[in-house]
Amino acid sequence: MRGVCQWFDKKHGFIKPDGGGADVFVHQTDLRGGTEITDGDHVEFGTADYKGREKAVDVIKVGPATDIAKDAPKGPSLAEL
């Protein structure tokens, strides 16, 4: 999945999925090695069940924070590379 980091405070935060739906919780331990994210960054992530709710896992930054319209074309996913 892809989305935009809504906020991140060095330990945890939330990602808004590009396709809509509820924001997804993300914890610093679920960032792929060396990845750092900040508010507004474009990210790609998987999901897993966490205490009956969805959380982001294997999160990587795919683009810097921008004001790009959500309908703008997106680059290839990791699976397409």
C-alpha cells in the first residue's frame, strides 16, 4: 500500500492510505532499516493485525513531503521495480 505520513513523533504516528479508509498506526520498530519519516512524507507499507486493529509494517519512504494532489500519478511500487 501507499500513503502519506500524517504525523510522526520519532516513536510512532499515523499514515493516511492513498485509497482512503482509516489512518494506519505506525511504530518506529516497523520502519525498514535506516528509514526515517516525517509529516507529509510519501510511504509504502504492508499491514498486519495488532491487537485487533491494523498497523503499518515494513514502512519505507518513497517520496519527500509535498503538497501533490492525491490524484496525481504515482511511481512504480516496489513489486514493479
